[in-house]
Amino acid sequence: MSFVFTDRESTYPNRYLITRDNGSTEFVVLERADEPVVPGTPLNAETFNALSEELAKVVSTQATVTAISIVRAGSVVTMTNTLDNNTTEVLEVALDEQDTPTQITANGVVIPLTWEGF
């Protein structure tokens, strides 16, 4: 099941009401003037609906794990999940001499490792 997002529509886009300490009010129109170097991902219905659809695909294809096998052979740890839909998922982790992961592979796809913030 996916969610459906809609864009907000207003009569007065970018209009804000400023209320001063003395109680007086004033309507103003704010415009972004930050000159972005990278425009980034738009936060709108199109973006969120695409994300919701992709998440729904992942959730709808998930199955229940019925068995887990973890085996270490030298510097590689392999975890195999057997699912109730007669498929398996394989996660392999390659380790260095200090048992720090150097590469992770999920069902044959290498997953990039980043250690930022550690």
C-alpha cells in the first residue's frame, strides 16, 4: 500500500503574516534568494509519490524468514536467509585482519561502505 501526496495550493503563495511585539500586523511576501549551487531534490508531491511507490514495491515483495544460517570461512562471513516463498537472500561481509568490514555484498550486489562519523 502506498500513500498519495498532493501539493499544497494557496491563494497567496509565499505570503506570511508578521505580528510585531506591539500587536500590529503586516502581510509580506517572502522569496528565496539564496542562489543554490545544487538545487537539490524538490519536496513536492511528485517526489514523495515516487518514493512511496518504490517503498510499496519493496514491502509487497518481502517474505518471512524461515531459517538463518551464518558461516565464517576465513575473512568472509556469509549469512543466508531462507524465506517462506522458497527463495534465499545471501549477505556476505568481507573482513580485514581487525574484523572490520571491508566489503558487503547482498545477493551479488556490492553495497558501498562509508564510515563517516565514527
